[in-house]
Amino acid sequence: MADEPTGQSDAETGHAVMELLRAVVRGERVTALVATHDAALLDLADRVPELRDGEVAGP
């Protein structure tokens, strides 16, 4: 679980961090749950559920 792991990073560093996390997930065959407000990082996710009014909405 990662809560805003790129929140204090510039765009390039944030993208690199997420690419590294994605490589670990794939290499180790594990799941990562990442919370972010950065819409630019959503293309790196396999699934993007949203929380609305305290409930999961989306896939």
C-alpha cells in the first residue's frame, strides 16, 4: 500500500517511481494499492477504482 508515493515529486521523478513500483509488482507477482491525485499516473495502473462518498466506484 502506498499513499501518495509521488506527492512531493516533480512529474518526471513521480513517473519514474511509479514505473519502478510497476516493475516490482510484475517481477514479484504481487499487488500494489496506490492512492494518488495525479491523473497523469493513471495510465500506469491496471485498474483504477475511485472512491465516491466513501464507497468504491468503478472497476
